[in-house]
Amino acid sequence: MDYSAPYHPFKSPAAKQRYLDFYDKKARHWPVPAETLTISGTYGETFVRISGVPDAPPILLIPGASVSSLMWAPVIERLSGEFRVYAVDNIYDYGRSVYRRKMTRAEDLMGWLDEVLDSLGLDGKVSLAGLSYGGWIAARYALHAPSRIAKLVLLAPVGMAPVRMQFWIRVAFLFLPFPYFKRSFWKWLFADLARKKEFYGSRASEEDEISVAMQSFKMKNSVMPSVLTDEEVAGFQVPVLFMIGENERSFSPTGSVKRLKEKAPAIVIEILKDAGHDLVFVQPEIVIEKVLQFLHNRKLE
């Protein structure tokens, strides 16, 4: 793969322009003032969206797979009111970050985050939050560099239980050029959101971010998330909030909760009603309230 091509990691100059135009249009709806920064490092260029009070405690947000920092829009307003928020586009995923080398191991992602935190001047404690695949990255980083992390927020994270085979089968069908499979996948994974009227103007639309990105970016093999071992689950040295929707379908919510209670009883567990993998989008008020209570050491209700 030619990492030096001016349109990398896109398929063509036209594909690059299409995606970035779409991305920038969507970014104009970011609900709070923000500045942006591009960090150059060993793995490429990382795009960071920075919001919130400059002198407030820092928190870094890692998005889920196949989405960008813009996915945090439903919760960013309240979070920015109390924290200095750094929302990154994952270096090896969709968004404005550009990878310059192949990433094959979790250690590559850990090295990437080391450089990001160094470049942002976050030498002390920073809270870390991730959704889904981003939750797996965040969890692994907290194990990798616990002295750098204040608190860890895991929202529907993969890695606490095996991903169901049904999920992978449905993902495989996304690569077929038929809109039916995409609509079917989102309605299955985001079942609670799908029942909301606005769903049909977002995830089910032909012009949602993931569809535009899949048509625009070159294919690559992402670092596969591994299930944390019992020793790793019990080995967190920082306070952890684990939040999951009761209707989670990518992995077993009951199995994850049972395992955490047995292996790491100190982890704070929140189970949201009427939500699944879409918890940030379908229950944003409840999610951010629980997260802020955890970050500020207030009693969760």
C-alpha cells in the first residue's frame, strides 16, 4: 500500500473529497465551540477535536469502530461544560486521521496513544472514555499505562465477553452492494434507536457516515479486539465505570456483567433500560449524567 499518496487512505482524490466534504458538513453541527489539532507521530497524523474549559480536568474520548469523533455529539455539551475534552479520530479508522503504517497488534494502538498524550501535554492523570471498539482500546491502554489514567469509562465495550457469531455474520453482509443488508444490520444492532422516528434520517439513510466512508476509504485489516483475560479484568489499577444497554446484541450483556461482578467487583456497573449498543444515541441524557457522577465521585443513582 502506498502510504505517501496524496489521497491516502482514500481510494482516489474524488473519494477523498467526497468523504471530507461530508465529514465537514456534519462537523458544523458539533454543538459546542471547538478547536482542532493534527498531531504527527510514528503512526501517522491524528486529528483531535478539542472542546471545553481550558483549565478543567482532561478527558480523552475514543470512538467506536467505523465512526469518528463526531459520534460524541449527543453528549459533548454537558461533558465540555465540566471537562477539557479531547475527542480523537482513531488513527486506523474513518475520520480525518491518516495512518502511515500498518497496525497489526494492540501494542501499535498503545504506542499511538502514548504519542497522542505526549503531544497534547497530558503528562499527568487524564480520564479515558471509549465506546465499543474504542472501549476496548481504552481498557487496554489503562492496563498498559495506569499511571497516566485518572478514571476509565467503558461504554458498551467489546473485550469483556466474546462477540457473538451473529454479529460477525451480519457485518460480513455489509460489504455486499445491497442497501437492504445495511438497513437490516443497523435495525438489528441499534434496535432501540431504530424505533425512533429520526433513525430513518440517519443510520438507515444512504448518506450516513459509515456508508460514505466504506465507499471512500481503502480496505484494510483492523486490529482485532481480544477478550480480556480474567487477570486483566481483575487488574485495573484505576476506577472503572462499565455501562451497557440491557438490549446489547453484539455480545452478551448478562454474561459480561456476571463476569465483572465475579472477577472485578470494584468496577462500577450501570445497565441502561431501553438501550443496546446505541446507548449514547438513544439515551444520551442518562449516559452523560451517569458518566459525570462517576467522574466527579458523586453517588450513582
